[in-house]
Amino acid sequence: MKTPMRENRTICLPFDRNGYGKIVADSKEFRRSLDEMMRRSPELFPEGIAGGYTMKDSRKSKKRRVEIRRIELSINGKDYSIRPSFVMPYMTGFTDDVEKALYLRKYDVPFPALSYVFGHNPMYWYRLENHLGRYSLVGTTIHKDTELPQHLIADEKHTHLAGEKCYIATTVANACILGVSVTKAAGEVELTKAYGVFAEEVKRVKPGYKPKTVNTDGWPATQKAWQTLFSTVLIICCFLHVFIKIRDRAKVKFHEIYLQATTKLWDCYRAATKKSFSQRIRRLAEWCNVTPDAPAVISEPIRKLSENKQRYAAAYDQPGCHRTSNMLDRLMQRMDRHLFSTQYFHGSSSTAELNIRGWALIYNFAPSNPRTVKKYAGLKSPADRLNGFSYHDNGLQNLLISASLRDFRPPP
């Protein structure tokens, strides 16, 4: 169920835990620190703050003994809380104390195991993960000055909610998960609403955003949903799905002809030009017609490929677009392991959506393995590599800072 956005008036900033107490106690020093951060990262602050602000009040958390100050904008009188990134929202814990446990959620370590190793009870860790799902996936992952991706991949992950079939409408670009929304049906209306969550979030970042292409499988409802949300988007059919359909049905039973057909199929994919691609597809279809022992499980997907070759060939007119769904499939494999480890969704669709959104943000900001980090010159996470920088070396603090003032979804 889609929940309305509400304004987030918490500014999360990278204060050092050791020196924060001294800074926050001195209003002049606190103002100097804010002004310096405003100069370095103006996107973390609300519009209109350049017109001036005043110190409003402060309070000290009984849980963590951390003082939080509020400021009031001169231009509109709105007040904002300034929270240091070393403490979690609602003072549920210190970021350094919970960061490693939430990192392990990327690898689907169960909540009871986290409780055994790091303390607290399993519901504590469950709530921390779900809380992250209230932030905007797009607004948190993509920096304000980063160019929004023009080429997307979209598909639905089949799963279960309380024993009933449901789907996760997933949108991916630049190796980051930018949209996940749970829906109980895969019709055009339901998928339009589910993918509409991504559309709403991305248009809050850039109101006039229009992606150039989206790679999908052959499901008509998915394609119609994207055309409804973005009327100018070019639908590109996933070439890999043609191969998968043949492989799953013919690899064992019709092995010899399967090898011939798939070799010719990938020769089509490797065509250097649009004209050459169309010619090879046509010859592949002709080969199927003159091969008497070609079974329907091979000839039928190739026939459909030939009939719709324009939707595959369109990729040649869009440099940088996705011809296959490989990137999304790799992320969905991780999503599949996550869902299996939790024995799929339980409870309401709202809590299911918070859970999968929280997991997606953890994936986007959790550090990759050391070899990948070295390959990308020290950029640790998928979000770091997308934006080209990080606000903080600690992945969880980087997430919380990136979520500063981003759209906020209320709890179910």
C-alpha cells in the first residue's frame, strides 16, 4: 500500500563524536561548524537557509546523552533539528555500534544471530533495518549534483506475502537499486502503481526527469506501465530472456539442436550494426523454418524474436542502453537469497515494502569486497561509485547523511 510522503525536517551532518559535545555547547562554535558544512555541502541543507537562520533551542537525549540543537530559518520560520551522523534516528543507538551488524544484513545474517553477537533483541535489529526503508531510495542513493541515469532496467521479482503470491517491482541503474515496491498482482494497473513509487521519488529529485530507455522482459503489463509513467521512454526488450526461455526448455531434451540454435542466437546479438542484427535474426528464423526437427520450444521464441526484432534492434540507436537485464539479474539473485533467508514476507504489504526498501538501501551503501574497492580507486559502495564520492568513510553514516532532508515515509 502506497503511503504519502511527509516532510523530513532533520538535517544529518558528519560531526566527529569526540569533539561534538564541545561544539554543540557553544552556539558560536556550532554556527561556525554549520556554516563550514554549508559551504562544502549545500545540498544537505534546506532551500532558503542562505537567507539566514537563528538558533532556536536544544535538548539532550536521555538515552544517549547527546545534545540536539534546532535552528529556525529566517525566510519562512521553519525549524530543523541538527542530528550528528554518529547517532541513529530516534537515538536508537550509536552508528558505529550498529554499523557492522547492519552490514551483515547485506549477506542476510538472521536477526537472532545479530542479537547473539551484538546484543539487543532480534526485534531491535529488525526495526533498525525497516526504519531505513522510510527514506527515498532515489533521493538517498543519488546525489543532487549527480546526473540521473538515462537508461534503466525493470522487472518483477516473484515472491510470497503471508503465503500468497506477490511481486516486487524493481528498478535498477548503475549497479544500484533505485526502486522496489510490493504489489499483489502483475496487471497493468497494479504495476503502474508499483513502478510509480520510483517515478514519484525520481521526479522529486528532478521534476522534468524523462529516462531515454528501459530494458524489460516481454511482459506487456510491465511495458505499458512504463509507457504510462514516462510517455517518451523507449522500451527495449531483453535479449537474454530469449536465450533463457530456450535454455530452460530445450537444453536437456533437445541438446544438439539447442547448441546450434543458441550459437546462431548469440551470433545475432554480437552483430555490429542494426542492419546486420536484423539480417541475422531473419536468417535465424529462416533456419528454424527449414529445420524439420526444430522443436516448438526453440522455434517459437525465435519466431517471436523475429516478429518483434525492432524492439531489440532499437538498442543500436541508444548508446549506453542495456540490451540485457544482466545487471538487474545479479541484484535479484541477492534479493532472492534475502527473501529465502527470511522465508519471504509476513504481515502486511506495508511492512513488507519497508523491509525490502531498507535492505535495498543497505545494499546500495554497504562496502563491497576489497578487490572491488581497489578496482574503483577506493570508492567503497555502489552508491559511492554512482556519485563519485562519499560523505563519510563509515557506510552507515554515509547513508544517514545522504538521507538528510530526503522524502520520508511514515510507519505503517
